[in-house]
Amino acid sequence: MNNQKNQNTGSVVTTLLGAIVIVVAFVFLLVRLATSGYFADVDEMTGPAVETRIKPQGVVTMGDGVPAGQRTGESVFNKVCIQCHAENAVVANSPKMNHPSDWAPRIAKGMPALMNSAINGFNAMPKRGGNPDLTDAELERAIAYMANSAGGNFTEPPIVADAASASAPATASAASAAQ
């Protein structure tokens, strides 16, 4: 009986000493953390250094990797327009590629009317063919590509080397309306 009393006392003392060691270690580490401070290297805090650390890691390009405004009519057709205007598409009332009978009344209205329908949407067609990233010049290239396949005689706008000027939808719209 005496032996069991000594075991209980030893167990309590061991637990108490373990708890004290843990508390002392915790307090020591907490004090060390609070008094350590942060010493920034001045060279690391300059404006260019901070900008370098927070700059984006890459540039996102959509689809085929061609920047907006630089796509040809054929590439826009193959990425966007083909969904509704392919020869075997089942979307009602959309003129199909290589079908002159579908395109003849639309070609007769001229490029400004076709551009207006493409930019603002027409019947079931969403604005900009459902791709808001398309510039007016890209839309005009795609329309010329599709209409020319069905007997039209439209000229695709040239691809401008400067992506910033080609991606401005308002300027391209004004240019196409003037024709």
C-alpha cells in the first residue's frame, strides 16, 4: 500500500515539473519573440525593390496567345464565330459559312450594318459574338472573312503592329462607320 502512495506522489511531481518546464519555455520564447524586433535592410525597402517583389509573375493571353487586336478574321472565326456560323451549325437564322443565300441579304446592307449587328448583337446573337475582348477591327475582319466566303467583296482591316491602338474598340468603330 505504501508503494502505491509513492507512485501517485511521483506521478504528480513529474506532471507538475513537466507543466512548469512547458510554461517557462513558452514564456521564454514569447519574450524572445516580442523583443527580437524587425530590422529591415534599407536597400530592400526602396521603391524599385518593392515594385519588383509585388509585380505580376506573368502575362495572361487568351486562346491562341495572340494579343487582342492582332487576330485575323480567320482566327476570330475559328475561335468565336464558328460556334454559330459554321457550315453545319444548328443555330437558327445565323448565316452559315460558304452559304451565299444566307449572306446575300446581309452583304447587300453593307459593312456598317453588319458591324452594328456584331457589336450590339442581333436577335439571338450576343454582343461581340459573346466575346467582349474582341476589338472592332477584329470583328470587321471576321465579318469580312465570313461574308467573302459567301461571295462578298469586303476588305479586312489591316493588322496594326501597335497592340494599344488596335485594341481601342471606339476608334476602330469610328473608322469602320466612316467607310
